[in-house]
Amino acid sequence: MRTHTIRALCTVTAGAAIALLGLAGTPGAAASPAWRTHSVIAYVANLTSGTVTPIRTATNTALTAINVGITPVAIAIMRNGKTAYVANSRLNAVTPVFTATGRAGKPIKVEEDPEVIAVTPNGRTAYAVSVGPGTVTPVFTATGTAGKPIPVGSFPWAIAITPNGKTAYVVNSGSGTVTPISIVTGRAGTAISVGSGPVAIAITR
């Protein structure tokens, strides 16, 4: 639980445990007025209750919580706004949440202990970072299936994807390195040595 608590605090700072979605113009949006009245919804992962709470940002009002499974610790949303992907660390899975209906889909099994997640700009792949085994598992959004885990290094703690969608960079806190992953090939490149205990990464646009 200590790891999960630290992860939750860090992801809030990095913007991973809370995600924002602009619904205006989203195709097929809104099965109910609560989901279509305002343009921006924030999604908050609730670690101990196993839920995600949408917040209507125009009024700062919480909407009905969505059950997503145990220990949700991070969220990433597709650029088109259709689906949010939640990393469930103890469930060893990624759970899709369909924003038009506010409902969760079937959990997608990944490597154990996923603590961080990111989605490529084109929305085709979500990458779940598993701290324990030191891997990143690609999740293919079109099929809802997981690919082969990619070894990246000791205690991976954060991930960022370049705006052109070609490379993901994974921060390995245990080894003081950053590992690039080619989005096209799904392979990790040579790790880059950085400072001691790196925990976050951001990329210019």
C-alpha cells in the first residue's frame, strides 16, 4: 500500500491520477444530460473505493462515480475523448471507461502492478507501466487486447510520449535512466543515464 500511496500522490502532481476531457464536439457523446451539458469533465481515480469520479468543471460538481475495479492509480484519455484508460495496480489490468455513457468496459490484463499509463496521440495504443517487473505493456485500443510486455529497466515510474507519436520515454527510478521505446517497432532502445532517482518526465511541443 505504501507504493500505491506514493504513486497516487505523485500522479496527481504529474496530472496522471486526474484527467481532463473536453466533450464538446465528441462524436456520439452523451447518453444523458449529465454527460453532455458541459464541455469539460475531469476524471479522478479513487484508490481505495475502486471508482473514478467525473467532475463537471463548469460548476465544480461531482457526477456519479464509475466502478472500475480495485486500486485505480492512473488515468489517460484518448485525444478524441471517447475512452479513458484506468490503470488498476492490484487488478493487474487496464480498465476502459467510455465517456459517452460513463460506464466501464472489461478489464484488459497486463503485466503485474501497472502504476502509470499514457496514450499515443493517434489513440491507437495505451502504454501501461508496470513497476514490479520493470516493463511497459502496450494495449491496443481498437481490439481491447494487450501486446507483449517491453522490458525497460528497474522501477519504471513515469512515461511521456512525443507529440509526433514516434517515441515513448520511460523513467526508470531504480536505475537512474530513461528508456526510449519506438512506437512503430514496439522495441526499447538504449537506456539514457540521467540523475539519481528520476521520477517524472515532460516533453516540449
